[in-house]
Amino acid sequence: MHQAFHLDTRTLLITGITVATILIGVLFGLARRQEGMQALRLWGWTMLAFETGLGLVTLRGLLPDALSILLADALLFAAALLAMRSVRSFEGRPAPDPQGWLIAGAGCLLAGYYVVVAPHETARIVAFSSVFALLLARVSIHLFRSLPDFDRPPQAFTATVLALFAALSTVRAVATLLHDRPVDDILAPDHLQSLSVLAQMAVTLAATLGILWMEIHRLQSRLFALATVDGLTGILNRRALMDAARREISRCARSGEPLGVAMLDLDHFKRINDRYGHPVGDRVLRAFADTLRGVVRPHDVLGRYGGEEFVLVMPAAGLDAAVAVAERCRQAIAALNLESDGNGISFTVSAGVAVYKADGEDIEALIAAADAALYRAKAGGRNRVAAAVGSSGAIC
């Protein structure tokens, strides 16, 4: 005789809690070993609250409903609030979420009403699932809205999983409401409740993997920045600058477009360090780099070559255009004025400009030619721009 196949809801819950406990241990372990993983730590607390809530559900009948149901619902709502805090931590310090607390508080009141005042399991499940879906949907929407800023596949994956979780919770609410018989016990052998638990296990695991993916992606971005960005000025370091310059030269060699390279050096920088101290010298370098960023063209490549020397690679710029850009940089720096202990600090820059083919066909040769022109600008009185001998040899 055919016997209907039933999934035991309590067994599914216990299995899911066991798997989640292992994941929680992994999350807390990673967050403890690596500083700055606040998102993982918060997601660990999210999982702990969620699984503790499910654990209390499995104890229904062994504990009073006020404990096994009301506290369980409160913990599950808290898990959704922690999920929001976790994803927000990727953007910096998590902001308060009064709207989320208000929604969760309303959900707790509804659960209390249908457990204590007017016991009705079907109504409680519908109310809980609806509120839980709303809280999860807010997390998903927040992630989707911040995609233009992050533009990261792991973020889109996590947002999609959380949206799916919210949709499943909504489906559970509707299906429970339209069920052919009232729900008396959430742990009773029932396909609807069992499938709901299975779906929750799957999406919880997927969401956790999504958060891990986001954290790994952020760590990769940090490592890339450490390898390519100058820590003091925030522009490209020497290695990244040279790599970018080689790519631009290869592109210009294929297209036949011109390319200019400028070597810029702060005048009398040692005097600034000696007179005002190295912290002020660092401020000067940062201000120098920030000013150049605002002057150069969007597609130009700017990097710190070493010390107070900076290199500017200018694709599609012949000699006249490259000298014009370098001159704009010189004028912007000459107009800059910093303050230190009430004293104004002004400084100037000298620059040498070389162009592709006329002064060299690789970045090393172009920098050498621009550097030679720079020394001519220094010898000519500083605070000026000089072109390489192969180009024109002119001093502006």
C-alpha cells in the first residue's frame, strides 16, 4: 500500500540548527582571527539569534508557549535586524535603524496577541511570516540600492538571496492562510511547514555564503589598494604607475595617438621638512596630490614616483597639450597655500615634459627624458615647465 511521505519538521529544524552552528563557529573564528571583519561578526550574531529562535521552536510542548513561541519570534525578528546591521557595516559604521525596531516591535505584539490573548496558530504564523518578510525585504532593498556604489557581484547575490528569503516567507504566510485546514501545531507532519523549513535552511546557508563572499571581495579590494595605491597621497604608487604607463604606451603604439609624460618635483621640499617638520611635509605632499587630481584630465594617469617626485602620463596628448597640462598643474600649485601654527606655507613645482617616440618609446626612456628636462627647469630658476630636448627643449 502506498504510504504518504512526510518530512518530520522537528528533525529538519534540528538538522538545520546543527549545520548553522558549524557556520556560526566559522564566522566567529574568522572574525576573531582577522581584524576589521565586523560584518562577519554581526552576521554570526544574526545566525545565532536565528538558530536560537528555531531551537526554541523545536522545544514547543516541552516549554510554555510564551517562551518557545514568543521568545522564538522575538529572536527571529532580532536576527533580521542584525542582518541589516551586518550589511550596513560594509559601508562603514552601522547607522541606527528605528524603523526596523518599530516593525519588529509590532510583530512581537501581534505574536503575543495570537499566543496569549486570542490563541490562533494560523493567524500567528501569517503575522510572523509577513513581518519577517518585510524585515528581510528591507535588507535586500538596501543592498540593491547601494549596488551603484559597490557594483559587486557578491552584493547582488546576497541581495537576491535575501529577496528570495522574503518571498518565501510571504508565500508561507499566504499558503498558511489558504491552507485547507487550520494549523494547530507548527511541528506537526505537514508538507507546507516542512517545505518552509527546508527553504529557510537553504536560503540561510546561501545568505551566509553571500556575506562571506562580500567580505572576501572587500579584503581583495583592500589588498589591491595596498599593492597599487600610495598610502600617503592616495594616488598610484610607483609600481602601479609604471604598469599603467606601459599599458597606455602599448595602446598608443597600436592606435598611433600621441602620449606625453611629465615629471613633477616640489621645489625646495627639504626646506619645508627641515623648517616645519615631516608631518607638515606629509600635508604638503597630500595637498600637492589632491590639487593635481583636480587639475589633470580624467583619463590622465597620476602616480607618486618617489619622495616628492610625481609622474603624470597623458594619453592622446602631443607636446603642446602635455606642456599645457603641466603648466596648469604648476599654476594650481603656485596658488596653493597651507597653514601651520598660524603660518602660511606656499610652495612651487617644477616639471619636465617628454613625448612618446620623439623622446623615447618605453616608459623608462620617457621618464629619463622628462627627468632631464626637469633638471633644466630647476637650473633655470624653478617654478617652471621644460620640454625634453628631443621634443623642443623649450622652457616655459
